[in-house]
Amino acid sequence: MKSILIIDDELEIGESLKMILEYEDYYVEYCSDSQTGLDKIATYSYDLLLLDIQMPGLNGFEVLNMLREKKIELNVIMISAFNSIENAIKATKLGAFDFIEKPIDREKLLISVRNAIEKSSLIKENRTLKKSAESKDIIIGKSKAIKSILETVDRVAKTEARVLITGENGTGKELIARAIHKASNRANKEIIEVNCAAIPNELIESELFGHEKGSFTGAVQQRIGKFEQADGGTLFLDEIGDMSQQAQAKVLRAIEDGKIERVGGTNKISVDVRIVAATNKDLKEEIKNGNFREDLYHRLNVIPIIIPPLRERKEDIPELINHFISDICTKNNIPSKEIGNDALLTLQKFSWTGNIRELKNFTERLLIMIPGNKITEDDIYKLMPPLEGKIDDILNVSNSFQEFKEKAERVFIKKQLELNDWNISKTADILEIQRSHLYSKMKKYDIEKGKD
């Protein structure tokens, strides 16, 4: 139910307005003096304020000005018995949504109230979406490596220097690119993102530079490419190591000339674009193998930023997990859970080959699947996928040689059972042990078909 506050020193008008609006299913509060109204606004969030201009003490314009000075975002409809153009102009300049004269026309009031509340709802929705988007772009971590990267971001963001971000999948290369754009002089423009690995080679040029109508089969209309869309802003070329040689040549030319040419076109189009590129590949190795242009590499690699994998900055894991818990619980509307120190220490032992993305996915699994309100070390082991092929993880989570042997034995036995389609007799023969011995091992290590 949308809430409305009325401030008007005329009791009859205030009560009449309250009755009209309550009949339309609004929640309405009324007060007859400005200071009481300001106190209410300070303690409660309203969707709309109906404010009389002529009142003893603080008048409506003074109240409106105070709201603006305190940066209180609240739509206001001004009410006055004096229908003057001067009042309407002044109210508008002070940020009022609308101006209504007395005696109040019911239909006009309801239309104005509805429009004001719709605008207020859109503002709140946009603010929520913005906060959600900003929460996605937060760079979490206090490790020496992350601090060094953030210092570099701060140093280069205000310049026009091209940046090449390298790191494994899931390390947060996109976040760094957005952070550079957000802190740059181009932040008022968009950052246009292109995943070079996701676009077929035959379409990458059209995606980047656009095309003219009829330039190829299927080009039924003119298309504006990413370079033009990013004019005045930032172009983020993600996974640039997967870009075709032909597209690389055109990107190099665009960087050198500051101009692009649409596919099938003849006109040179000037573009002002700051390029940030990223890749999970070793571009020097790709150059040796003839897959990447060395001249383009040097153009892009003005400022190199190397993001280390999560296994090399495990001190960031607790902070990342606590951030994920807050974010995931809010998005899924589930009660927040506490994670014990023993669980955090255990999670820091794993190598996390999928890096931050893998850690976030596992945290979400814990929050959804664990019924209690606290995540323990036992919960980690219940939901952690088998450590097959991850000897480093087995070593890291084992506190003794005996524990290492048992974990390794469990992995080996389960693997053999799977290879033999869970045929107990055949597996026992291959392992050169009695069937009863194999059953005992399976019971000891809680090994069952279809169970991790």
C-alpha cells in the first residue's frame, strides 16, 4: 500500500483529502503544522507529500527547500488557495512534482497523485536496480595482490591508456574493466562489452564495426557496431585472444587511425574509444604460435594488469564468502546463515580451479541445501564434489598422512566402481581384494552409486 503524508493547517481540507485518498486504498497520515510533518518524514518513508503553501511557522516553500537541501527524495504536490503563475513556477523550481489550487478538484487530485506515485515507484525501482548492479561490480579482497591491482586501476583510470587484463577464467577480469571505466573521465558514457569468444568468426567484424544494408546475405538493414556504440566511452574486448586474425587487423587499424569502416561500406567513421581488453590466454605464446598479432599485442598492452588465481590469494576467501552470503540470501529471499571459522578455514584449503565463480557457486549451494542457520566444516564435506584428479586439494585438506591415505583411497575405489559400472565382483577382482572387503570399504567411506 502506497503511503501519503498531508501537511495542511486547514483541518477540514486535510481531513477531506485524507478521506478521498483512503477511499482509493492509499495509506494516509495528516498533520496540521510543518515541523510535525518534517519529523514524520525524518522517521518514516512516504511515497508522496501533499504540502500546503500558506501555513504558520514554516511555509510550504520553506519545507520544500529544506527537503531539497537535506537531499530527501520525495515527490511533492503543492497545494494553494492562490492560483498564481508565480507560485507554480517557484514550486517547480524547488522540485515540486505538481501544483494544485484550492478548492481541490477530486479527479485532478487523483490523477496527479497517481502520476507522482508512479514516478516515485520508478525512481525507487531504478535505485534498487542500480544498487544491485553496483553490488555486482564490487571488488572484494584485502590481499596484497588485490590492493596492488586497485592502486593500478586508480592510477590509470583517469588516463586514456589502453589496458590489457590477463588472468584465468573466473578471476574477475570483467570487474576490473568496469572499475577502470567507472573511475575514468568517460564514466558518464556506457562501457560496451564484447565477448570475442562467443561470436562466430564470420560475424565478429559486423559486431565490432557494423555493416551496411545488403553488404552480405542476411544484412537486411544497416547495423551500428560496438565501436560506434562506445564512441566517447569504453570498449571492453573480453577474451580477445580468441579473435580472428582478420578482425585483429581491423581492430589494429581502428586503434591507429581512430576511424572505422562498416562492413560493405566505404565511408570512414571517426570514433573516440578507450579500449580495455582481457584474455585468459598467454598472448606471447599465441604470438609464437601465429595466432595473435604482435603489433596489436603491443598496442593493447600499454598498461598490463595480471589478476592472480584465487589459490594464490586465499586470504581473500573469507571476505568473498561473507559478501556472497549477504548477496545470495538477499536475492533469493532466504534467511542469512552464519559460517563457522572451521568451515572458512576448510574452504581456504581448496585450490578453486574455477576461481571466484566456482567459490560463489559453491557458497550458493551451501546456503540453499544446508537446513540449519550455521554452516559447519561437516557441511562443506557433505556438499563438496569428489576430489578426483585434485591431489593438491586432497593434500591441502588432509591433516595427517592417515587422513590423506583414506581420502585418496576413497577417490580411487569410487573411480574404479564407476569405470566398472558399479559391478562389485569385477571391481573387487581388479583391486585384488575380497568382495566383503570392498563392501566394508564402501561402507567406511560412505560410497554409494549416485552419491557424491
